[in-house]
Amino acid sequence: MKHLKALPLIASIIITTGCSTSEHVGNYFLQTQLYGLWHCSLSFEEEGGKVALDYEVNYVRNGKSNSYGTLIYKAHELPEMEYSMATSANWEYQNGYLIETSTEIKLVNLSHPKFDELLNLESLMPQNISESSEVLVLSNTLLTLKSESDDIVYSCDRVIHKS
């Protein structure tokens, strides 16, 4: 009978261990679904300016990502400016969130480089900034994210290379 008193404790340990293992396996499965190349687009308005991003990001299994594409920026009195964008980051998937920390951001003004003296966007971009986004949809073909910092929802389509 003494052993029966320990049964609830043993059961809770087994359940807790089972849940954490199941959660770990679920995280790993979803993380592996992120591997590969995605095409993303988003646009938003902020403080009188407009920003549009069109880029591809490659999530690699070693926790690194690289992205490249274009950024369109329009501020009050300045003309619309187009930038070439390339970034590197570290990433991880945790409990429904994609967490990315930038390691390098390169922006090159393609349309109006003379305005870099007034507004150099690259110099305004903080290095090693971390961003967390809730993964709303993750399938073989679609990734939909919601940024925790500004609630912007955007989608990415998997890029499938044809041989």
C-alpha cells in the first residue's frame, strides 16, 4: 500500500516527461519545415513613411539564414528610394515562434544614392537586433508570420527549384 501513495507522483513525472519530449519533437518537426528558400513580401506605413520589402530568405539547418531582395522606402519630402538588401541572421523555432537575430545588414541605395548624405538607412539599422514572430501558418508551401514588435502579418511562399 505504501507504494500506491507514490503512484500519482510517478504518473505526473511520466506525463511531464512525455509532454516535454512531445513538445521537443514537435518543435524539431516544425523547425525542419522551415529549412529552405522562401519568397516574402510585405509593406507597411510608419510615421509618415512607407516601406515595402520583397525578398528571399534561406533558412539553413545550422541556425543561420541569409536573405536578399529589395526595399522600397518613401518618406515625406524625399523621393521614393529603392535599395538592394542583404542580411544574415541566426534563427530558431521555439514553441510557435520564429526568433531571428540579425548579424549583418547591407543596404545599397539603387535609385538615389545622393540622398545617402541626408538619410543613410543602413547606418540607422541596429546590428544584432532580435525579432520574434508568431508562426500563424507553416506548411510545405506557405509560411505566415505575425511580428511581435509591431503586429504586422506577412506571408512567404516556398521557392521550389525545378531541375
